[in-house]
Amino acid sequence: MVAASLGNEVTVAKIAADEKVKRHLEDLGILAGQTITPMSDCMGNTVVKVRDSRLVMNHGLAEKIYVR
């Protein structure tokens, strides 16, 4: 996630990825306007809290998510 502090709730501003990746993230609950919380960043993976779930994604995918 671009410019996100761990443990602080942020709002997804945009997703800079192709349509297939955007649809996949939307299916997981990550879309523009949704609030998410980055929980940890370890060994090339990022854990985020989305609604009542926690998701793990690699840095390559996390860097496509812009937050404010």
C-alpha cells in the first residue's frame, strides 16, 4: 500500500492494476472508498484487515493499492 502506516485505518483511493486484478480485489472487499487497515508487513507480504477478515498479499499487489 502506498503511504500507509501499520495499524491505522485508511481509505482506498484507487487501484492501479488491470481489470482482472481489480475484479479480484473487489471480490475480496478491496475497492475505492473502502476502509482497510494494514496490520503487518513481513517477509515480502502485507496483512490487511478488510471488514472482519484479514488478507495476506505480496508487496507487488499491495503497491498497486493507493490510499488516503
